[in-house]
Amino acid sequence: RFRIINASNARFFRFFFTNGLGFTHVASDSAYVEQPTTLKEILLGPSEITDVIVDFLSRTSDSAILANDAPYPYPSGDPVDEDNGKVMKFIIRQQREVDTTRIPKKLNEYPSPDVSAASVIR
């Protein structure tokens, strides 16, 4: 599980793995989503936080490169290039670890506010 925060003040990032691995999105801005969603890429705006799970078991090689292809300024700015599009490289061990964890089908349901108690409804 990875918590990713875009700590930039103006830049957007569109993260993806160059070898096709996906992300399971489980939370945004420190709150769980209702149900996990599998994505091939994640777009993060400035100060945005996301929590994802990456299953490296489905890899096709012994490494995975997390890359960014969001232009700057977003969305119509200059494209990234070979030098600044790579974010992080993961080296994946060949030895498999025993992992008994699972991602629940439903994560959290937040209650809706009771608008009958509001003094003004807009």
C-alpha cells in the first residue's frame, strides 16, 4: 500500500507503470472510498492525496518504473520527456512472500448528513 501526496504547488501528475501494472485505488485525501477500483493511471492535482495498493505479483519483469506523463502546465502545457517522466523504479525480488491479506470488496460507507436539522438548506 502506498500513500501518494502531490506536494507541488502547481503541477499535476498522471502516474502509471511503464510495464502495465495497475493500481487499486482505496482512498482519497485520507478518506476511504466506498469500494476499491482498479486503474491503469492516477491523476493527482496539487495537494491531493491518494492511497493505492500495487500487486507486484502480476508483473512481467523484475522491475517496475512508476512514470508521469502529465504535461506542465496541465492540461495543455509542455509534454514530459524521457528524462523527467520517470519517477521511481521498483526492484522486484524473485522470491515470493507469503501474503494472506486481501482487499475487501466494500471499504467504508460514510453516513449522509441529516439536512432536516439544518437552519438553511441551499
